[in-house]
Amino acid sequence: MAAATGLGHDRAARPAGLTAARAACLGAVQGPTELLPVSSSAHLRVVPWLLGWDLDEVDPEDRKAFEVAVHGGAAVALLIGQRRLIADELCRLDGRRLAVIVLSLLPAVAIGLAFEEQIDRRLGGPRATAAGLLAGSAAMLIADRRPQARGAGDATALDGLAIGIAQAAALIPGVSRNGSTLAAARARRFSRAQANLLSRTVALPVITAAAVRKASKLRRRRAGPGLGRAAAAGVAAAFASTLASQGLIGLVERDRALWPYAAYRAGIAGLVLVRARRGR
């Protein structure tokens, strides 16, 4: 009886919910995982589960809003860290490049507005996230076998649409926006460096639009001060970790194969599936 009581006290002593410290930890994870094709969203979902954090009391909509806010913090850091590259791309913006960006944005926006809640509700669990990690890994491995025949200035509207469909597929947890758009660009025979540039170029409008939409919904719902403090801690940590991790972008750009990232993703997925099978 005493042992049971002690166990109850231990459980009660553990912090529950999305505390500021936990949010900051997730924000720190967001930076490097956002810059590499390993699915930052999967890490935001899987890390708390693997660590045994009790997040059951957090409203699913609030948790999703927190995830998007953390992505927004990373996006601001990317805007600052990559400002010269962005300015250069804006100077070269013409009708063709604009068409690529718009077509890369529309599928994700349309699918997100129509099916985001259903996707989160049905595919947000650990096993589904692991499946998304494995599917994204397979797509990256297959696409990276394509020749590197296209470079800067070769992107067309059809390429934009292909990348846009990939961004829409990345709404499935674990697939990874970065990984799916890299795979789409490599499948279209772009060089690894150019595929990485295309992936980062089309990402910011989607991340920014999602962050603004979720911030608006969260404001209307009048979330409690606890969530506000957690979100602030997570956004600050994501901003700092993303800014500090800018050098990771070069790992993909330097003509590096994508298989190490696919292997890492498969390892995380395997860990999740083993823990899930053991009843964790």
C-alpha cells in the first residue's frame, strides 16, 4: 500500500502539460530539425512521447497552434539568417519564378484548409508519424538516384506544381516539408544544391501563412496564460536554435547524398515502433 502511495506521489510530482521548460526544449529541437530533411513536426510530436511527458491535458488545437508558432519562430530566424539569399532571389523575381512560388503554395494551402483537422486527428499518433517518416525516407532515397541535370533558372510552372503537391503531402506528420520538397525537386532532376534552394524558397510562404492563421485562431480562442508562456518560450528557443544552426544548410547543399537523413529518419521511426509495441 505504501509503495502504491509512493508511486502516486511520484506521478503527482511530475510536471504535467506543456510547461515553459518543455516548450523551450521543443523549440531547441525545432531549429536543426527544420534545416535538415528529418521532419521537425515529427520530432515535436515524438520527443514528448518518447520522454513520457504527460500532454493529455493540452487541447489538441492548442498543441497544434504551439507547433505552428514554433515553426513561425524558426521562419523568422531563417528570414534573418538567409536575408542576403532572399534579397538576391527577390531581385531576380520574374513572372516564371513567381508562377513557381505560387503553384508551390496553392496545393498545401488548399489541402490544409480542407483537411488539416482530419489529418491531425487520424494521423497524429506515434505509429502514423513513424509511417510518415519511413514513407518520406523511401521517397528521398528513390528521388536522389535521379541525375543532377538541372540548375538555377531551370524551374518551370510544372516544377512548382510538383513541389506544391509535395508540400501538401507534408501535412501528414512525419513526411517532412523539407524532405518531401527536396525529393520532388530531385525527382525533377534538379541538382542537390538547387533542390535545397527551391525547398527553402517555397517553404517560407507556407510556414508564414500557417503561423498567421494559427495565431489568429488562438487569439480568438483566448488561450490561457500558461499556453501563452509556453508558446513564448518555444518560439524564442526555436528562433535562437534556428539562427545558431544556419551552417547545417550547407550539409545538404554541398552535393551530399540524402541517404544519411533517410537512415536517421528510419532509425527514429524504428525506435517509435519498438516503443509502441512494448506498450509505451
